[in-house]
Amino acid sequence: METIEAYLNRKGAELRLLNGCLRSPLALVQPRSVDQVILDKFQLTARLKAEHALSHWAITETAWAHPGQPRSGPFAFDYDYQRADLDVHGPSFYDLDADCTCETLYTASGMAAISALLLASAQVIGQADLIVLPGTYGETLELIEGYARHLHLVTAKRSLEETIATTSSPRLMLLDACAPAASFEAALRCMRPAFELLIFDGTCLSTGSGRIRRVLNWARRWNIPVVMVRSHTKLDSLGAEYGRLGSAVFLHRKSDGSLPIESKLEQLSAEMRNAVRLLGGAALPAHFPPYVGTSAYRELTNRRMAAILHNTRRAARYFASALPGLTEELRFAHALYVTLGSTKPLDETTARRAAASMSDDLAAAGLPIRHAGSFGFDFAATEWFHSAATDRYSVRVAVPDLPTALWDDLADAIANWWSAPQGTTRPARRPTHVA
């Protein structure tokens, strides 16, 4: 359990890292409250963006007015007209093994990355079956069904082995950490997965996650080429949403560069570059967080992710006992949020209203919670949620990076608020033995 003192010391280190990226650092004081942490962090990131805009005013969209190379912290950029040929030099967001090299294409968002990749696959792979797990991100499914019609969507409602047996080659898999934990783990136990390509959406996993390593080891064992797609807006900017940024990472193994699958990856990356150019989805240099790449950044990111995952496990156990019949999914593969259900069916509008009302009421009571459509913050975030697996609406509670005792109090307040309109009764306080 993390104490308030240890939490504030850790948050002070995060703020000092951000402040150190400013050309004119502020005279910061050690934060004394969660509210101060949130306020200071968002003000510092706003200053970083403002400094970038002021110092790079002569760097236009067509890069004609400035002789130097644009930079953002450790990242340097080369481009010509409208960033259609954007080339990025800098550290990887991922902590990858040394036995593979990677080619990273950055885009204006996570959805821009997967959109360009799927559209490019039509040129390289053509008609194919695309296997997904139940619970795959809804907008990705919407994209495939509406705009990537060369891909036949197949949901693995049974075991992955059985699903593979019902499909034909060429066969791809989209593995998304938005799936329930049980489905995700079962997929990684599949023996002899026969895929032309694995598209791994790790947006909801820390870039140093052990789950990422397990997926890559699984793919390596079965000689499956991998492209990792990601939105960097969520977890990669210390909870401050620095800017919209996405990427696709093509993994190439050093030992087998002559294999046909490597040639396919090279073709696919080339076609994706073309798709990014034609769709206007290139990344903005201003959206690259300047504090990425240092050992301090990785350590602080790992520590804040560990705190979020710890809090999520506590919340899942607590809500399961405190809100019987009033929860939806409590154990996603990413372990970043839980979803709350209702005795009465919810639609998008009623779920959104419930999320906003709960956040407003609890925030008015002084608790760190907001109605926000993302996750990975230093405050809890609520929003409506639609499950592609069950076709039901619920309220998503994104678990924050908070000290254990404060999160326990907030989880208890959430359970009290959520159970009140349902007409249920339950213990007024959290059992002290929950760990």
C-alpha cells in the first residue's frame, strides 16, 4: 500500500521531470495534495506546448521558413510539404528486446495508425479473414466493417483453435488488450496459431508491460510477423494527455531478414506510409512529449502504472462483493478500468448521464473524480461504455493513480452512489481486510 507521503514524493518527481523540459523552469514547491498535483501537471504541460509554439513559430507546415531541424525534446523531425514524408528520429516508446529491430510510423492518433494500416493491407494481403476477440475496441470494429471490407471480420467466441479451423487463408489476427482478461489469456495459450500477420493493439498497456513481452514471445515462437499499433495519448504522457499521437511499429527479427514474411512487412510499411500521406494522417511534431526516453521517465511511468494496476485489482474485488448484480466487466486484460451495470437497461444517453452525475456529485464532495472519456489520469474518470461482446451499455470507471487509502475511500463512495438508485442495500464501508 502506498502512503500519501510516498505518493506525493513520487508525484513531485513527475512534476520536476516536466519542469526540467521547460526552457525557463518554474520555481516548483513539493505538492501537498492530489488537487495540487493535477493542477501543476496540466499547467506544466500547457507551458511546454506554449514554449514549443513560441520557439517554433517559423517552422511552417511546408517547412520552408526555418533552416534547422525541428525538435521536441529527444525527437528530431524531417519533412517537406504537409509532413507527408515525416521522418522521426528519437527514442522508442517501447522497451523492446535487443534481438529485433523496429520501424515506427507515427500518425496523428491511434485510430489514424490502425486505419492506415488496415487500408494498406488491402494492397499487400488482399481479401482475408480477420480474427478478433470479444470486447475488441468498438471504433476499430466500426472501421473494419465500414471501410476495410476486404477483411472478413470473425469474432473468436469459442477457443482460438476452433475459430481458426473455421477460417481460411490468408488469415490475420487483431489482438486488443480491451478484451476480457480470460479471453486474452486463452488466446495466448493457442497452439500453432496460423496467421499471416498479428496486429497487436497495446494502447491500453504500458509500453514496458509484461503482457506485451508475452505477446511478442508468443508470436516469435510461431514465426508470426507483428505490427504493434498504439495511441500515445493515453498512457505515455504521465497522465496529462500531452497531444494526439499514434504509431504503428513493424517488428523485424535480426536473424531472419531474408524470410518472405519480412518482405511482406516491408511492403506493408511502404503501403502504410502511402496511406498516411493520402489520408493526411501524419503526426504533428508538437505532439511528441519532450520528456520521453529518459530513465527517469521509464521509472516514473512504470511506478504510476503499477499503482493503477494495484488499485484496479482492489476495485475489482471490492465491487464484486459490494455491488452484486450491478457490475459488467471487472477484469479486462489491460486492468485499467471496470464497468458498472444497472438493474434497468442503459442506452448511450442514460449511461452518459449517469457517469456525469456520479462524477459531479462525488467531485462536489471533494473527491478526485471527473467525467472524462479517457484513462490513466491522476483522477478517476467516468464515461459511458458499450460492450461489443454483449451489446450492452454500462458506465466505465477508469481507475486513477492515487494513494491506496484515498482510492479505497473513492471506490467506496462510487459503490455507495451507484447502489443508491438501484434500491440495494450493502455495508456502508469497505472491509478493512481487502488487500
